[in-house]
Amino acid sequence: MSAMSTEKISRKNRGMFDFPMLPTLSGETKQEWAYRQVAHAIAARLLPAGHSVPSTRVLAARWGVSRGVLELAFERLIHEGYLKAEVGRGTWVNEVLPEQFLYATADTLMAPHLPLVVEPISTKVQAGQPFVARVPDTTTFDLKAWRESLIRSAKTLQNSDLSNQDPRGLLSLREEICKHLALSRAVFCVPDQVLIVGGIRHAIDLCAQVVADSGAAVAIEEPGYRSAAELFAARGNTVLPVVVDENGICVSDLHHLSARAVYVTPAHQAPTGVMLSPERRIELLHWANTRGATVIEDDYDSDFSYDAAPLPALKSQDQAGSVIFCGSFNKSLFPALRVGYIVANSTRLNALIRAHAAMGRTASVLDQLTLADFMRTNAFASHLKKVRLSYQKKRDLILHELCMAGVPKESFRGLHAGFHFVLRLPHGVSEDRLIACAAERGLVLQGVSSFYYANQPPLTPAIVIGYAALTEAQTRWNSRQLASVLKQFL
């Protein structure tokens, strides 16, 4: 404390440096800590503009660090504009701070803080919870290959990539998407027809805006993807539910509606799992062509077909350009990626690009470069092959346990693809009661009735069983738990 006796601190300065000191972060040097301590005090207005700062000698004694550490920290603070210093005048807080345009005014900061009330968000879509649907398994994702693609992409990144991006997205990624769709979905398109978006819901929202601009009503599948219906409604569209049966959406019902657009999931209907039959596909395209209507095709999980090759996408049969095709990598790879795509003809795509530009929302250029490299090096194809086998094995484990418990094989629907299938229950069984009994064992089930938007659900109860986001051990154990629950209702 001898330094304190050789140089006194004014009362004002002493008070300013008696505020609680910030804890040292993991791996942080003393110099970085001292810099952060002063910068934080200035930004939080604990040290006001124009106020003098004690010398490094005084602070070294007060904070228990060397003067050399503080001198380096002060040099950085002066260089960055937090402090000013002159020989003979000492050091003081700059009147014009670098945070001037980053922080609220002093009056706002000094105002009493209102308590932050955050409503809890309830979601059933979480990995590791049996048997949630729509969630991929990220535990086996090849992070090494992804990191290699990321490093290669970062090394080739140019200054020109950082601005003036094509509103449709990175060309190299759109080229890879065209190759993938030609091989896997028989959709033959060119990069100019592809728009990069943030995922399926982003794609649907853009479609909803374009449809709303034309003042059209939208037909949806019933039961169906509730989030899609809500997105259309939120954009001011009139939502018209159309019944789904064993062959998909009942296209004949569309002739009696005023809809100028229809949203469908033909490869693996959400949630029933049925495929839109070849006859219905032709009928749907004919309806769209004669009406001048738009078909919005959500191809959300067609990368995962198990027992046979999937039917080509509806878009592959679209000669008139009536279909807007929507896909995503968020389920094929991992949900945090937030990259999807839209394929459409020029007229519809231009309207979608305008809506997209108005929102100012796009995927990171580095994410796009990385994904393009991941696809170009065949790491994407290898990933799909691996996880298809894994998902099929987990699906088969569940089927085995349920059939051993006496569940009839004919009760299952939608086994051919995706992350889930549907189990039809005997007439009179309550979906709610079964779901409640399953919840007592930690199982998360959804009744098909919860996917209805407007119409009264049918008399046949059913539950959705997801299987992708579980380990094999979790799948086996929880399948036995589910089988035990089902025995009470069969």
C-alpha cells in the first residue's frame, strides 16, 4: 500500500474505482481483464465522459496487478477511443465514446429497470425425447467433414463475397442443389430457378406473401402441417382445409373451392404419412393448370426413403410451371443450419425474390459456401446414406416391439419414408388418454387430431410416432415402454 501513500486519489476518483470488479474469464490474461474492467465501467457510465482516471501506479496497487499490465491496457483504451491522455493533464474518459451509437442514452441507462417477464415456450420438438417427430439425429453428424468444408470455404472467401450478393443466393450452392434434385427427385432445373431461403417455414411464409398479394385463398391438407396453415392465415390468406385420405389430398374437393393456391406434402404427407397417388398427382396438376392456380409442394423429408425408391417429386411432372417446390437442409443435416431452397418458374420466382428482398433475411455466405463444398465433395451423399440406414433400423426396432405386443401390422401408416409413422388405434380409444398414460412414462406422443386446422377430426383415432432423434438404446427401451402402454388400449 506504499503507492497509495505517495499518490492520493480524490474522493470522486476513489468512488469511481470502488465499484465491484468483474471476475476473470477463463483463459483471460490480466491485461485483457484490466482493459475489460475499465471499458465496461465507461460503457455502463460508471465512469462518465470527461472524468479523470487515476494513474496506473494507483490502480496497480488497488487492483493487485503490475503497472506494466495497466500501461498496456491503457494504451489499447486510448487507441480505441475510450480514454484520452496528455502530458501534464493526465488521463481522462473521452467525451465522445466509441459506444456512442451502440448504447442507449445516459437518461435511459439511469432509468429504473423493469423486470423482464419471459413466458415459457413449450415445444415437443426436442431431440432425445421419445417419440417426437420432425427432428433429425445430430449425434452421428460428421462434424470432421463439415469442419473441413468450412475451413476450405473460409480460405477461398473473397472480399467480393461479402457484399452485392445475388438475391437468389450463392451460385455455387444453387448449382449443387440442382445436381442433387436431378438425381434424387427427378427435378431438372437451372440455378436461375433456385432461391436460397432459411428453411421450409421461411419458404412457406414467402409463398404466403405472394399469394396474399394476389388476394387468393389457399387450400391446405386436413389433417396437415399446422404451422403452414398459421403462416398463410397470418399473411391474410383465407385458409380452406381439404380432406386427406389413403391416396392423399382429395383433389376433387378443390373444384368446389375458390382457392387459387394449394399447399401439399405429396411425398410423405404430414402427419398421416401417405403418398399422393399417381392419379391424384395428374389430377392436381390439371386442376392447377386449368385454374391458373399455384401448387406449393413441401418436400420436407423426402431425402429419407427406406424400403423402395421414392416417387419423383410432383415438380418433376410440372410442365406448365404451376408448382413452387420447397426443400430444406435443416432436417437432412442439422436444424441450426437454417438453409433451404425454393424452385419455381421465372414469374413466380421473381415475386418470391421481391418478397425475400423486402424481408432482408438470408443465409450467411460462409454457411452457403460450406454447404456447397459439403455437397460437392460427396460428404452430403455419404451422410444421407449413413443416416437412412440408422433411421430405418430405429424404425424397425419400434415396429418389432409393437408387433410383439400385439399391435396389428395393418395399423401402421407412412412407414416408407421420413422421421415418423402413424399408428391407427381401435375405434373408441381416446387419443388424449393414451397420450397422458404415455407421458407418465416419459413418452411424448401427438394425436393426429391435433393436426386438424378447422374440421372435426374423424372417428378413427391415431398417434404420430417419431423415431429419428433417438439412439438405438433409447429406441429399444422406449419402444418397450410404449408397447406396455398400448397393451392397455388394444
